[in-house]
Amino acid sequence: MVAATAIEVFTALGDPGRACDIVALAETHLDGYSVSAPETLVELHTDRIRSATAALAEAPGPPGGWANPWLIGWVHEHAVSGDERKRRGAWYTPEPVVRGLVGLARSVTTPTEGGIDFVVDPTCGAGAFLLAAADSLVDGGMSPSRAIGQVAGCDLDPLAAVAARWSLRAWAAGLGLDPAEVEPDVVVADALEPLPDRWPNRRLVVGNPPFASPLRSGSMPAEAERYRHYNNSHLGHYADLAALHLHRAVTGSADGSVVALVQPQSVIASRDTAALRSFIDDRAPVVGLWVAREPVFDAGVRACAPVLAVGASKPSSVVLASGPDVTVAGHRTSTSWAGYATRALGAPAIAPTTPGARTLADLATATAGFRDEYYGLAEACAEWDGPPGAEPNRLVTVGSVDPLATRWGQEGLRFARRHWHRPWIDTDRLDDKTARWWARQHRAKVVLATQSRLLEPVVDGDGRLVPCTPLVAIHGDEEDLSLIAAVLLAPSVVAEAWQRWFGTALSVDALKLAANQVLELPLPDDRTAWRRAAALIDDVGSEHRDRTPDEGWALAVEVAAIMNQSFRSSPEVLSWWLTRVPRGIAR
């Protein structure tokens, strides 16, 4: 039979070039052929199989060698082109992540009558999560013959479903079972539809659903688009396909179930998943969270996995894990998904801002330019060739702003696809809209760079800095500008900003704040220390623009230490802030 032949091929393989025979066998099985001997597989190679063989010949061997049940999934993964995986959003999960997430999810299952012993992967691919779940059940004392019947999966890809069945048969054979007697419960189906009635409603749902984004035309199946439309009270217009599967897993599982599905980190803070997070907090609160600073897939997307307890009360603390090995960091408290994620990645504990407390909105207003202003500035930008200090203004970008200093005239910067050394804006060449925008910015202000590991403010006392988007311009009374800059350098303020708006920046450790979010940052309690920090910034006065970046960083470290006292934060908060100061910066 085909299953037995698959095991023969699996055990006989000795090199990556021959590994593709499994894919050929799977394709033949789907076409309705029967195969009696592995030798006949050579005759079945099509152009697609030859291409896959070539790719496999250049790939490293599967982790753990050829004699393991994960082989078939590895072959299946490498036989699918990168372009096809990208189109489908199908990114295969490394074994350490799979085993770690299954262990994390099973560690928080409801401790009743042996916990949850039925595991479902709704987008199972070649069966990696099912293999790990079966191992976990056996490690917990269940017999292999029973464990193989307690895992189930589905996938839209028929070839993936075949690979998953063979993987589970190979697992069973390795534990002494007759693969001919094993019939894994893996079906070809869309998990956004109701799952088979024979599967218990109280279950552990674990897996890695597709990451397809609606921002890429054609990447979202029509069925998924309809599902989001019908559930638009919980799912925003740009909710990722993985978020749809998370919603379906929660709504389709009974109380007492646990859901742990891999997600892009955008689910933690994205506006289009805000309603989903709120719904989940009420229906299936977070009891665990894994987040990775490193990319663990070929996709250029950072991943996380919330562990959700369906029908449970919100816990007092959440078990957190991080990294490619899903290393458990222990239990932590927070008030948001972003707070849990940053705590898992090492953020210090900070006291939450008291409702009604004073914020930067009590001292300032804030604005940021948009695309129109960017193009308007690009048309009017020129290289200043006059004497230093005589320029009427200085164009600055995110890359040219450091804490309490800029790199203008000291290092080159890139703007509008060109390199500049001392760029300025010829205001006579501005269009009317950009000219009105510049008139509002041409005054004393604090310019704030985000998309970095720290908040990086510089005081523009004479109003000559032209902030290019996405720089934020913060306006207030001139005597308050140094006070504002000091707040932005406070370690606890940086920690709070990262924890509140995690997942919105281009990198895991970076901060990206909108202008209105800047105004939500708190003011310190100790005003004496706050004024002392501001006085350090004031010492240089309007000459701040000519500080070197090293001098600016050195001063920022002094200010941060005083502001840590001003907010009455622990030394650990300052130590964490210092780890984010770029290496090689003079302190």
C-alpha cells in the first residue's frame, strides 16, 4: 500500500537528492496511481519534481538526520518554491519553536482529569505541531497507540495533508506501531469553516496559520475575505489571515479549551486587531505569551504566539517565553498584550501611569509631517554652500537626529533619493501648502526622532530645524523645551512607550510614536530633579546643533540618570535604558 511504501522510502533515503522521491510519491498518490516499489519512482519525476530535487540537493539535511519522522515535512517544505510560500503566506515552523510552543501551551491547560488531551492544528501543513503534540502526550504517560488518535489536523493543501499523514505514520513506526494499522486524522479542509463534529469541542488548538496580508493584492483567499466581512466587528479591514484563524479558533472552541497560534507581532498593537484583542480579553484571556526578537521564519516578519484560555477569568500574571527555543522567563504582570511582549523581551517593571496624571499634553502640542510635506520639501531642498552658521534653516531627517544633537554638517544624510551634507530649504520654492506647514514649524520646538531603540529629542531653540517626516515636532513655551526634552530621555518614559506601543515600529526593539501618542507620556513627580536635568540641557543654549553626536549622547546619559530619580524609578530601569545606548558612544 502507498503508506507502507512511503515508510520504505523514508527509511531508505540517504541524501537530499533522493529525498524528493517522497514528493513524487505523494504526487502520484494524489493522481490515483498505486506504486509497488520505490525503484519505479525515478520514472515519475516531472519537471516540477526535477526542480524540487535540484533545490533539495543544495539544501542542508533535515535536523536530526534522515532517520526521524520530521523528514517528510522537511522534504515537503523544500519542494515548495519560496515564491509559492510567499504567495500563500506559508512559512514553516522550526522544530525548536514547535516543541517549545506545544510545551508552553500544554503547561497552562486547565488541570482537570489529566488536562486537555485532544490536540488540533487547524493549518497543519506537513504535521510538525502534530508530531510535537503526540510526543508531548506520550511523555505525559499516554500510550503511542492512544496518542496517535488524540491529534488531528486539517489543511487546504492536499499534498500537505498527505505529508502530515505520512509523518504521523513514520512517528508511529518509530514507536513500534504498524504504520499499516495507523490512520491519522488529517483532513483537507478550510479551518475557517466548522471543524469535523467528531473532534471534541474542548481541545488544545495549536499551530502556525498562514501570514497572508490583505495589503498584498491576491494574497487573501475569497473565503477569508468573506469571513472577515462577516466578523468585521472584531476584525479590521487589514487584519492578517493569521488573525482570522486566531478568531476562528477562539469562537469555535468550547470553554476549557486552550488556543496557541503563531501570529505576526503586529497582532499585539495593530489598530486593525484592536477589536480582536478586546474580544479575546473577554472571551479567552491571555495566560501565556511567546515572542521572538529574532526572525524564526524565512518571512521578513517577527512572530509571537499568545496562549489563550477559552472561558477563563483573567489571570493575575502570565507565563512569558521568548527566543527561537521558546525559553520561559517566568510569570509577569501587565495590562496589555504589548506589555506582556516587552516584559518577555526584558523590559523592566514600571509603575503604570495613574489615570488623570499630568502628561506632556499639559506642556505642549505635537505635529508630524505627511507625504505632501515630504514631497514639497524635496522640491525645495538645496545644498548650503555659504559660511557655516549663516544658513537660514537646516533640514533634518530621523537618521540625522541624535539625543540633544544633530549630525547636520558633520555627517551626510540621505533625503529624496540623494545624499546631502548641509541640506537647507529654499522657502521661495515651496508650494503654498508646504509653505503654510513650514510657517507653523518655524519656531522654537523640540524635534523628536523615533524608529530607534530610545526616544531621541533635540531642542531647536531658534526654530531653524526643518523636521522631515516621520520626525515629530513638539511645540511649547520656550522656557519649557528643555523640560520636555528631559522627559523624553527619562528611562521609565522610554520603557512605558515601548510597552504601550510595541509592534508598531520597523524592528522589535524600536519605538514608533505618533504625535498624539507623544503627548500621552507622563510627567515626573520630583520637579526639583526634573529642573536640574533641564538645566544641564540648557547649559549649551542655542549652540546645541553644533554638538557632536558623542557629546549629545554623553549629555543624554547624564540627563537620563537624573530623570530616573525624578520619576522615582529603580536602578534596574536605568540599567535597562543604558543597554539601548549604541555601542561605541562616548559616555
